[in-house]
Amino acid sequence: MKKKILLLSLGWILVSLILAGLTFNMALGAYPERPINYIICFNPGGESDLTARLQQPLLEKVLGVSVIISYKIGGGGALGWSELVKAKPDGYTIAGDNIPHIILQPLIRKETGYKTEQLKQIYCFEFTPDVLVVKNDSPFKSLSDLLDYAKKHPGAVTLGGSGSPSANSLGVAKLNKEAGVDITYVPFTGSAPTIPALLGGHVTGLMSYSTMAIVYKKKLRPLAVASEERFPALPDVPTFKELGLNVVEGAWRGVAAPPETPDEIINILANAFDKVCRDDKFVGRMEAMGFQVVHWGPEEYTKFVQKKTEEYKKILKELGLLK
Amino acid sequence: MGGKNHPFSHREGKMDGNIYITALTNLLNIKILILIFLGAAGGMVAGALPGITATMSVALLIPFTFTMDPIAGLVTLGAIYCGAIYGGCFSAILINTPGTPSSIGTCFDGFPMAKQGRAEEAIAGATTASVVGGIFGTFVLLFLSPFLADQALKFGPPEYFWLGIFGLTIIASLTAKSIIKGLIGGMFGVLLSTIGIAPIGGDVRFSFGQPALQGGVSLIPALIGFFCIPEVLNMIGTAHKITQRIPLSKKRKGVFLSTAAKVLKMPVTLLRSMIIGVIVGIIPGAGGNIANLVAYNETVRASKHPEKFGTGMLEGVVSTESANNAEVEGSLVPLLTLGIPGAPPAAVLFGALMLHGLRPGPELFAVHTTFVYTFIISLFFANIMMLFIGIFGGRMMARAISATPVKLLAPFIVFLCIIGSYAIRNQMLDVVTMFGLGLAGYGLKKLGFHPGPIVLGIILGPIIEEGFVQSLLIGKAWTIPWTIFFVNPISVILIILCILSASWPFVSPKIEKIRDNLAKARRMKRSES
């Protein structure tokens, strides 16, 4: 009798363990089994939208489920990210995120609705460095021409850009500090309005993104690029560093998930994005539009965000913008 | 202008009849024609639903175009754009809610016409005007694009500032009865527009600690709230007194043809409104939403009976609908020639082109000439399809709405309002905003505050603020920064327009008097001789 009970209990425990193990595997092995919601926090037709749409068909192939692009627009992305951190951490809701936006916003605003650390980074796939451009027929043929003029006429040189504060505005702030000039930054809501402002001669130049410099190649003359090394699509344009100015700034785009999302799911997504972002056609299209494709997994991206947070805290303090 | 960088310089010396024929043959293909038809019809339905804007309609359908070749995809999206802007008139006329912000002005006279049982006439007028506007716009796009695009570049921050101020002066004609109330409404609208992130500096204003308010007051929920909710409440409030339905004109045959004839007999109104529409569309960042309001304003000012507007004047509907459809093609002018979209739906088309691997701009014209011309000419077809769909669909919609008793109609409309407000940004806050502003709008209406100025304030606030601050920043380079507002000849023209527009309610009665006196003098002379 006792033997039977013992055997039965052992059997019971064994079965439970096996079932538990199976369920655990099922919960992971089954991801993803429903469509994934890919939130874009900016306007349709914009760069964040375009890159997501290029990724979407490839992601669907790799993950085997539909990837639905939805929009949560407002507050420069803050509305979308504050929704993301509240979403269920089951891997079925992810959002595109942008540096420096996700770092600058909580540092500068009181109630963004999310904190930089809450966004669990999955993957970073592109970098667009700041590029200082002037019109094709501008008298300034090189950066030193522009800076000489700026030194002689403080406040006379205006550089338009997208957003305030943003990668563009910080680029100008860094340039002012490094070169000892007083260039006025004129913010526009988005990169699109900066182009007619420059072409119509209303601003001297733009501190814009590499994408704008490529798309409007025939009308713009890039003077310098704010990346560590020369930008592949603009091989003849010197970097600020080459010219002796330590100005490295730009925008990075990646994807993030809600804070408690399990690491296994993050890794599945990261691998999927990695496959997609190494696809030749994808890379080709991105580079043709002026993006530099990068391949940073979760750890690399998270470390990068932390590094940039420290850097921006310092700059903002100097500029007196820290809240 | 001209020279090597001119978009059309590759054509110098060549006879271009061939390009039009090639483009036409591309389009006379059953598949393409069906796509244009579906696009126009789909766009109309989307545009008629308050809350689904033209921008959203185009954006939502981009993925469907991935499987098509670029020309078919673009032609479909263009048809959707045209259809959506036209479709906004339906809800504006039938339930006093602009289906898209481009039809705000259509409510002013369209809805009173519907209340008088002239809904079919209003829809017929709006349809004819939209089609005429669209065809005019397409001709402009076809022949005048490069020149106009160059002119649009001359608009800088100071000009946008004055354009916004000019927009605010429209308030004066919208509310001739009580300009003070109109101005207060307008300023209230501007105040509402400041909620959220400042365009310059990025600080958060008036969020009361709520992260969701960082996004500010979205235009569509405000539109739906201010225009629709008070009418629904009125409808419910008076349902027991009058007949339970929105009155429908007796089944008169030939309403459409007779109205179309009336519309075509207003060439001056049409031309004035269409030109305004094209100009507003060409200026990037003017938003496109204000084309119909500026056109309406100018029509009222030029009319011999300005006080009749707002009571159901067909001319009012004609001016707004022709302007907004001309604006569609206007916004495509800078897109196709410079690669700069003139309005948000054009920005989505820009994205669609990029996704198909085509970069809008002068290179597109030079390298893919046939493609561009095929696209432009497809807009003619889209507009003609709109005419047919409008003739049949319009009557059906008007009948359907008026056949529905209030107790079914009111909840249905509220349902549409909720969905529409939510659909914009997937925010519950927008639905709350819609109801809140709706109730406020109901109360304000009773106190004599028209919703038009408030909504104008919401639209123009950001344009004015950005223009102002950007101008001052640029003006730092000038010895006296303020001079930047007065140097450009375009600024001067705009300032004159502002003064004219603002002073019109005061000046026009005096002009009327002078006119009457002259007429009397002439009559006396005639009776003497």
C-alpha cells in the first residue's frame, strides 16, 4: 500500500515537472503566434514610417506572423512611448524609438509619461548623422568659409533644423562651442519645412540629417558631416572631426519593448530584426535614402543609450536646459 | 528660371504632343480605370466619415499599393486624395460636421441648406464645384508647375506669420454680427493650440501634469466636438417639436442638372476660389485646411449680399468646395517639381513614391517624364469619376440620412464621432476632448459664439507662433530685428490683404452707401433727361 502511494506521488511529481517544463517551452517556443503591433510615433510618410514599412514584409517572413504598423502620434513621440511602457510585456507590442528624443524628452520635460530606462531596447538599425548643408549656389564653398563669415558677423549666420531640442539643435550648439562662433539655430517642426526655407534663401544653411542631404543632393552642398568617419554615401564630404571640430551628433533609430518584456522574447525579436537589417535589398534601399545601417543588439543598444544619456546630461547642463 | 536646372529644360526644342498621348494611352487601360474609380469612391467614403482625414486615407492604403507597379499605385493614391477631399462635403452638409478639415467652410452654408430641405441641391453644388476645382487644379499642375513652385519658395517665416494673421482676419467676415465675440472665439482657439509642446524650445505648456496632453488638442476631435455635438444636442432637444427627420426636398427631377447649371453660372466665384485653393496648396506648410475658409471669406466680401451667407447660399458651398479640390492639385505642384509636399496628404504621397524607389523632385520629371504626366492626367479621370459617383451616391446618401428618424440618427452620429476622434491618434484623450469641447461648443453657441473662429484659431495658432519666433530668430542678423516682417514684397502684399480683410466689416457698409448714392444720382439724372 505504502509503496503504491510512494510510486504514485513520485509519478505525479514527475508528470508535473514534465508538464511544467513543456508549458514553459510552449510559452516561449510558441512566440510569436499572433500578429505583432509595431507602433510608429511619428507621422505617416515620414522617415520612421518609411523604415518600418521597408522592414515590415521581411519581418513577417522571418517571424511568420503579421506585423501591423500603427501610429500613436504626438508630443514628438512622447505619446507613443508613454503608451508603450504601459503596454503588456508579452512581445506583441513594440515601438520604433529614436535617439536623442527618448533621452532628451525626460531630461527636459516634467511629465513625459515615460522614462528613458523604461524602454527595453531590442535593436538599433540606423544612424543618420547631422550634415551641415548650404544651397548649391551659396558663396560658402567650405566649412571654413562659413565659420570665417560667422566669426566676422556674430548672429548673422542662421542654420535651420528640425526640432528643439534635437540632434540638429545640439549639433549647432556643439559647433558654436567648438568653433567659438555665434550661429543662430532656427527650429522647424520636422525636416520637411527646412528645405523650402533654405531654397528660398530664408536661412543661410541647415544643420540637417544625411537623409535630406541625399534626397535633395542636386540642390544642396554639404559642407561637413557629424560622424566619426566619412559617411559612405557622401564620400567627398569631410567630417567635422577631420576639420578639427569635435562635433559628432545625429539621430539613431531602433525598436523597443515595454519594460518587463522577457529577455527570451527580446532576443527572438532582435534576431529577427538583425536578419531583416542584413538583407541586401533592405540595406540598399536604406542607403539610397541616406541612412547608414547599423546592427546593434539589445546589450549594445542599451549601453549606447546609457552613454548618450550621460553625454546629453552634461551638454544640457551647460546650455541651462536641464529641468 | 529656365536654364539647366529647370525641370523642363530637357524638353527644349522638342514638341511635346507625344507625351500627352503616351500618358493617355497608359491610362486607357481597364485595370487602371478601375483602380481610379475604386480610389475615388473609397476616398469619398473615407472623407465623408468625420475623423478619417485625407492624410489617413492615403496612408492606410499605401500597403495595398506595394503589390502594384508604381504608376498604378500612385494613380490610386492620387484618386483617393481627390476623393477624400471631395467626400468631406457630405457630412458637412448633412450633419454639420466637416468630414475633413478642408470642408469646414462647407458647413456654414451647406448645413443650413440641408435644414431647409435643399440637401440634394447642396450636394449637387458641392459635387460640381469640387470637380470643376479639381480639373482647374490639374490644368495648373500640368502647365504652370515650375513657375509656381519657384514662387512658393519665396515664402519664408515672416510670410507664414502674415498668412496666419490674414487667416485670423477671416473671423471678421464670419462673424460680422458680433466681431468681438468672433475675436474672443479666435483667441480662445489660439490658446487651445498652445497646449502641448512649444514648437520652439520644446517646453510643455498647459499639460496640467497629464502626459497625454503633451500632444495638445488635436484638430479633428476639436472639429468634431465643436461642429457636430452641438447639432446633435439640438437635434435631440427639438425632436419632439418638429418632424422627426431632416427634411428632404420633394422628389424633384433634375435637381443635379439645374444646380450644376447654376454653379457654372458663377464663373467669378469659381475662378476666385480655385485660384485661392491652388495658391494655398502650393505654399508648403500653409496646411491646405485654410483654402476653403479663405475662399469663403473672399466670396463673402465680394458679394453684394454678404449678410445672406450662413443662411444657405449655394455660392458659399461652391466657393469652399472648389477651393479645397483645387488645393489638392496645388499641393502636388511643389511635390512633383521640388520634392517638397504642399500639404500632409502630399507628404504621404512623397513617402509612397520613396517606397517605390522614386524620388520626387526635378529628377523625377526629367528621368520619369511619362510617369509624372500619366499621374497628373490620371487626376482628370479621378475628378470625372467623382462627378458620376457624386450624382448617384450623393442623392442616395441625402435620402438615407433624411429617412432616418432622429432617435436612430443621433446615436449613429455620436458613434461616428467617437470612432473618428479615436482613430486619429488612438488616444482616449481625444474622445474626451471631443465631448468636452462639444459641450463647451453647445454652451458657447447659445451665447453667440460661432465655432468657426475657434477652429480657425486652433489651426492658425501654430502657424502664427512658428512664423513669429522663427522670424525673430532669423532677424537677429538684422540691425533692427523687427524689420524682417516688412521687407519681403510678399509680406507687404499680405499685410495689405490683412488690413483690407480686417477692416471690411467696417468699410463695406460705407462702400454700400456710396454705391447706393451713385445709383440714386444716376436714376435722378435719367428721370430728368
